Amino acid sequence: RIARLVCCDLDELGPDEVREIALQAQRRQVDDLKAAIGKTGLKRAVICGLGAFLARDALVELELPFTEIRDERISRAYPAYAVACLREL
């Protein structure tokens, strides 16, 4: 899939090049998260779901404490719950 994003296939890009593209994309996402977190004044976080690995990297680099919820049943509903809590503020 990643090779197709740059109009190639695996005959044109090798596994190492595809991995490098993926790592660059991950780095950018973590940097974007760090910038967004920096604008909020966040002091701690709760993370869960499919993107938790990105949030974890960002929070570790920012040296912010966090709790990770790994229960799949909870992580499916937690983002909606968090938004509802924010709306009440």
C-alpha cells in the first residue's frame, strides 16, 4: 500500500524503502501530535485505540505522564466519552 502511495510497486521500491517511507510518516504524525499537545497546556493524558502508539511516542518525547487503556471494548467507546466530557467544560 505504501509503495502505491508514491505511484510505485514493490518491483520499484524495496522493503527497506517502503519501511523508510512508513517511518517518515510516523515521525511526522508524532511531531504533529506534539505540536498540538503543546498548544493545549495538557499536563497528563489518557490514550487508547488504534493511534495510541503515536500518542504514546509523542507523550514520552514531551515527558508528559499518561495512562494507556488497552481494553479493546473500552477503547472503542472512550474517544466518544472524552469528547462528551470536553463538551461539558
